[in-house]
Amino acid sequence: MPLEIIILAAGQGTRMHSDLPKALHRVGGAPMLQHLLETVAGLEPERVHVVVGHGKEQVISAIEQRGPSRFPDRKLKWVEQARQRGTGHAVMQALPDIAENSSVLILNGDVPLISLETLKRVVAHGENLNLLTVSLDNPHAMGRIIRNDSNEIIGIVEERDATEAQKRIRETNTNCLCARARQLNRWLASIHSANAQNELYLTDAIENAARDGARIQSVSPDSVTETLGVNSKADLGRLERIHQRQLAEKLMDQGITLLDHCRFDLRGTCDFGRDCVVDINVILEGRVKLGDAVMVGPNTVIRNSTIGGNCVIEANSVVDNAVIGRNCRIGPFARIRPGTVLEDGVRVGNFVEVKNSRIQDQSKINHLSYIGDSEVGKHVNVGAGTITCNYDGANKHKTVIGDDVHVGSSSQLVAPVTIGDGATIGAGSTITHDVTRDTLTVARSRQRSVRHWKRPGKKQTPT
């Protein structure tokens, strides 16, 4: 039986107090809708129909810009709900394009943590209507599952329309269900908007299904947290912490050491070798790869980067879109910017910024320096306060530093410029021309002293 999926993502989410469509608010660095799309791909559906409305163009653009989709164009279809008239109305916008003999799985776009295993149980409905339900200690604001004396599901009532007795029911609706398209068309055809919201509820189709004699079967998730939706920034924050805890526990099960898994955020993916240790308040974003025995200090951000084995990233450092070789030491308070490659054994120390540069084996830039758009050879020592002056106000220019070069402290290398192998630059020099190999170059004004010079003093204010 072919499976088609409808994801409801048309809502604005007024309680989010945001111009961003609700489905695009992020959990773990990715839009909630993206999480759901990646999960349902494991069901191998014929198509996924995403119902959009508020911020339609923004939603479509955000998802498509995240790179190659796991769904070819023919499998991911955007369906517009021009007027938001409720969940039942949203489903009606997608159903006409679905063959009547197909199974249809319906999901909310703001439930990003639902698991593939739970969804597999929901779609195994046969000729039944499978409904994902969950029992909550505090079911406030949730639709309640109504059962008859035989414990059969006969309907769902939203809290706004519920009686006091119905509000005491703990079993709640998750807005996740699966049934045949033919049946859904029939059950939705007679729903009405005579309710507190004046909307067409998808939940009303359940009562129609019961009247039609359909067998409605409840399915339970592996964890209540899978079914948690987002209606506010507080909800979003709670889901973020749940998601991060799950990711941290998964990484620790695979062998990484997190010194405090409650103070660690993964906003992407992380591959790692053996004996890696990550301190508190570390954020890994995008695709991060750590080699064996990498140590990451506290308050560090690593984004879309590869860190070689036996590296140490000291506290409060940022490594962004860079490749770091083996046995390197970075920080504390270092910033490695995009396009940087550090080869083996490189040392980048405190308050050093490196951008779009290659630093070769065993070179050291230990203190308070900026290296941008540069090629730095092997066994180079760059003194404190050195700057490569790479920008002329319009264009970037390259600095080339050969092997075994020593650059004295507080030097400025005005690009484009080349420093030959084995050269030494005297401290405080401003280098504007190429330097030949194995030479000492000093480019600073001569020191002079003025005898009997009197330092200016402050003017006295009359009293």
C-alpha cells in the first residue's frame, strides 16, 4: 500500500511573538520542519505534502536552502492553505492530489522530536484508523480522547469545547494519525466549524470515523517527549534542552567524554575518534569531526571544521570552517576563521586571529596577532602583535612567509609581500617590500632622544 504524508506547517504561531513562521523556529540548530522531514524520509513515502500558509515563501526557501533534500522534487510537494481555517481544512488542501487507495500519515510541523520507530507503528494501520495518543499528568490545552463503555475511541474534544468531566481525562490527542485516503475524504466531508475557534478541526473526523463503524486504534510513543509540540518560546526552550540531552547521551554511549552533558550543545553532527574530552559550554555547529584524543576546552565554539588527533583547543576559542592537523594547540581566546588550514604541530595562542591562511608544520603564532590571506611555511615563529596588512580598502592581498622565518614582535607585513626562507624581521618593523632569504630586515625609524624635554601638563582651572 503506497504511503503519502501530510505535514501541517501553515500556522503563524502567534504566541511565539515572532515574524518567523513557527515551523522554522530551530531546535538543535535546524528548523523544526527540517527535523520532521529527515525523520519521515525513513518511512520511504511516495510523497510528502507540506501544507504552508503564513510565510509560505520563507518556509519553502529556508528548507530548500539547507542543501540537497532527501526528497527529490517529485516527492516533496508544497501545498498552500491560503486561509487558515483549521487543521481539517489544511488536510483538505492536500488530499485531492492523493490516490484514494493510499495510506495517509498526518503530522503537525511543530513536533520535531517524534521518532521513526513510533511513526512506523502509526502507519501499520491495515484497514484501521491509527491514532497516536499519550497520557499526561497535566493535559491542559490538549484535545481529550473520548472512549465509550467498551473502551473504544469514539471522538476527540478540544479543551475549549470540553465539559468539566472531559477536562479530567488524561489521554490526549497528538494530531498524528494514519488512515486510507478514501476514508479520510469521507470523514472530512461532513465536519463543521461549530466550535469555540470557528474552525474545521481534523479531530472531528475521528467522531465521523466512529459513526462510520471504523476501528480506531490508539498507538503509544516510546516517550512522551516525542509528542511535545511548540506554541511558545518557553515550549521551544524545553524541547531544545530535551533534544540536547538526548544528543549528549547518544554521543556518550558512542564513547565521547562530556564533562557535563547538561552544558553541551550540538547543532549539527559530530564524528569523533577515541578518547575525546569536551569541557563545559562547548557548542558544535554544522559538521564537526574530531580525531582521536582531542581535548576541547570550556566555552568553545567549533563550526563546520575538522580537528586532527591529539589537538588541544583551549578555553574560549572559536574554530570556524577550518581544517586543523594533528598535534596542534589553539587558544585560549583564539579565533580561527573560515578558509584556514593549520598543518601538524601548529601553535596558535591567546588572542590570535587567523583567516583564510595555511600555516604549515610546527609554526607558532603565540600572542596577539592577526594573520589573514597568508601562506606561512614550516617552523616559523611569529612574534606578539604581528599583523598581516591584507586589505587596501578595496581588495585583499596575500602575504607569503617562507620556512624557518622569525618575525619580531609588533611587526606589520604590508601585502602583497613575500618573506624568503630563513629571513628574520626585526621587532617593530613595517615591511612593504619583499625580503630575500637568510637576511635580517629592520624597517623602523631611528631612535632619538631630546634632552631637557618637558612633558605638557594639564591647564589649571581657576578656582
